[in-house]
Amino acid sequence: MSKPMNFSFLSKDFTQCLKGLFALFVLWHHISQQSMRFYATNLGTIFQMMGYLSVAMFFFISGYGLMKKSGGGYTVFRCLSSKKNPHVLY
């Protein structure tokens, strides 16, 4: 039996759902760009803006999750840069 999902504000379950939704919006944006069917229409403009906003929100939520996971503060950036990119610090 699976545990119930926690949908409190910015919980892990809720942010995972939001990231999935934003990923679908980005996919929709790319499909509308490739088809060129909605190019230079009001609907095309909405798809374009929705794609840009979705990428920004996806990265914001991902960064928020990294901050919460590591305890927050400047240590996140030191930890990420020293473990994955040791040449950045030296």
C-alpha cells in the first residue's frame, strides 16, 4: 500500500507534480514551434510565453529542492561546485 501524497505548499510531492506539469508545458511549446501552425498568432504567442515561463519555474523549483535538501544557505553552492566541479574552486 502506498503512502498518501503530501500536497502542502512546496512539499516534495507537490513540487514533483509541478515540475512534471511545467515539463509538459515546455514540450507543448516545442511542438508548437516545430509545427509552425500557430506561428504569428495570438495562440502561438501564448505558447511561446508559456514555454519561457515554464522553464524558469522548473529551474526555480529544482533549485529550491536542492536548497532544502542540503539545508540551505551558501553551503549548497560550495557543496555542488566542490563535488561536481572541483576545478571551479581552484
